[in-house]
Amino acid sequence: MESRRSRSGRWARADGVNAPFPPATAGWVLGPARDRARFDKLLPKEMPFAAVNRELGTVPVDDGFAQLRSRAGWAIPWMEDDLRMSSPELWVGRILRDAYDAERLGCQGLIGMGKPRPSCAAGHGQCCH
């Protein structure tokens, strides 16, 4: 979809949406293996780039974020580990490592990702199953 920014600061798209924010990209990686920052050279600088940590978070934040120039980068680390998809485990140490790496690589955003589930029963302090 073709986008352009109007004088009012809103983004107008071909389908008529007039959003107060630019479109963004997100994927498993920032770009092709040979040049993770390749799309940084092709797409408008106002468009933020995001990438999910690969292999369910066992791979650190993509080093390609350090190659982005004049563009917002958002790392998306996995907040939990559940390879069997049966009982999520929050990995606090890994989250802290990923947050540190995201900042070190120049990211402006950090979006946690994990399998949603009810937290705890209100007032009972027991986890929901």
C-alpha cells in the first residue's frame, strides 16, 4: 500500500485511512541474511522497524538494529518459554538481557511477546488453569 505524510502529520494511505501514526514493519528478522538493514535503505525513514527474537527467544536481539540509520527500531523479545505450548514460564533473566541488548543496539522500543493467559484469580492469589 502506498503511503504519504500530509501537512497535518497524519498518514494517508491509498485505502483512505487517515492515521495519526506512520505504518511500521515487523517480522522474524529485520531484512535479508546478507544485509539485515537492507530495507532501511529502501523504505521511508518515518516507518519504524520491528523484529521478533528468533527461535522462541533463544536467539538474542538482532544485531541489525545497530545498522539502522535515522529510524526507530523496536525489538520484540519472547517473555516466556513454552516449547510444548502447555505451561508458559516467564524468563526474567532473558527479558532483562534482551532489554539491555535492545538499548545497546539503539532500539527505541521494546514489545514483549508471549502466549496470553489469565494472570491470577482476583483476590485469591491462585493461578488460573
